[in-house]
Amino acid sequence: MSRRPVNPARRFADGGSIPFIGSVQSKTRSSPVLSIGILVVGTILLIGYLHSGSGGSTGVKEALSKVEGGSSCTFEVQRALPVLKKAYGDSMHKVLHVGPDTCSVVSRLLKEDDTQAWGVEPYELDDVDASCKSLVHKGIVRVADIKFPLPYRAKSFSLVIVSDALDYLSPRYLNKTLPELARVSADGVIIFSGYPGQQRAKVSELSKFGRPAKLRSSTWWIKYFIQTKLEENEAAAKKFEQASTKRSYKPSCQVFHLQSLH
């Protein structure tokens, strides 16, 4: 005989301990409008929970991303901002973020005190909101192919943060892009990269990214940094680790700290 979980509402109603539930059930059978009403109220409460628990539309996007099986290092950047501020201090006053959905990161940074922020979107912007359009119109966010030189002077920014972008580049283009990121930064480059085995883009998005993600291990990245003579920022990495421990923060992406080009 197969066993099925007992419906709590059915059990309580049958026992008579909560007569209200029983009355609702009997009314529901005769009134489909009540069932629809309960469904609508439940949906509204769920949406409200997502907004209140994660800070508005960004929280909803993040929740949907996780539900759909995606894993966004761009959202991880936003989670890590308090830790980054603790680790880098004054170097967080002038930041360039490079990666998809950069408008969300730039908007978040601009809300911080004494912080200036710009963004580079590596892919075409489709169906963006009015806030993102405004950032593009003002020149704060630019759409640019990061396989080519960035449209900024050397050391234009104190820090460059890149997420969800390098995973889609082959070593041939990484050889050009990473030195560019280091060139336009004065105090360092922070890379948020996915772990091997993580799902990074759904099949429907491959046409946008152009290729599936190549998720590399930390060993691969470290060897690559050595080969390309990009030095890790060990002092910043240590401060980041200490701040993460104090705040009980555990990144869901790999985080690397590089020095700028001297």
C-alpha cells in the first residue's frame, strides 16, 4: 500500500479542533471565487516577501535568478559590497564595474556615501528600465566590447570590479582584457568568477553571450595570473578574508584581487 503525506488542513478539519478551516473548505467547494481570492492574496504576499526581504526589484531579480537555476556573480558583487568597503576603504570612492546588468551594481554604488561609480556593459542592453536608460544617456554606463581597449585613460578609477564577463572569454581575449582592466585602475582589480560546475547561462542566453561559460578553477586562474605577470594583491585579499569572517560572509563565486599596472 502506498503512503501519501497527510494534508494538515484535512486532518485538522476532520478532527474538529479548528472548525474555521472546515467551514472554509465547505465554502470553497461551493464558491470558486473564494479559491481565486485566496490564490491572489497568496501571490501578493509572496511578492511582498521577496521585496521586503531582499531590497526591492533587485531582490526579486536575484530570487528569480536562483529559482531558474542561474548563478549570478553580478548579484554576488552587491552582496559583497560591505565586505569590499571594509577591505579597500577609501579605494572604494571611485569604482568601475564591468559586466552584464552593470546598471544594478552602479545604481547600488551610487547610493553609498562618497562613492562615484561607472559601468561597462559587455552585451547589448535589451528591455532595460528607465533608471538604466538614464545612466546610459548620462554616459555613466557604456556598452562596449571588452575584447578591445577600454575608452578610459590609465588609472581613471581607484578600483575595477568585473563579474560574469571574463568567464565567457577565451585566453586569447583574456590576454587583452585583463591588462586593460589593470591599466585603468589605480588601486586594483577585483574579479568575481564562477566555480567549475556552476550553471552560468541558460541555453536561451547563449546567443547573447556568444559562447557558453568556461568556468575555471582557482588553480587555473592563479597559473594564468603568473603567466601573464599579473600580480595578486595579497594585502587586499587578506583584508577581504578577515572582513568576510567577521560578517559571516561566504561568497558563492570565486573572488580574486589583482594589483594595478605600475
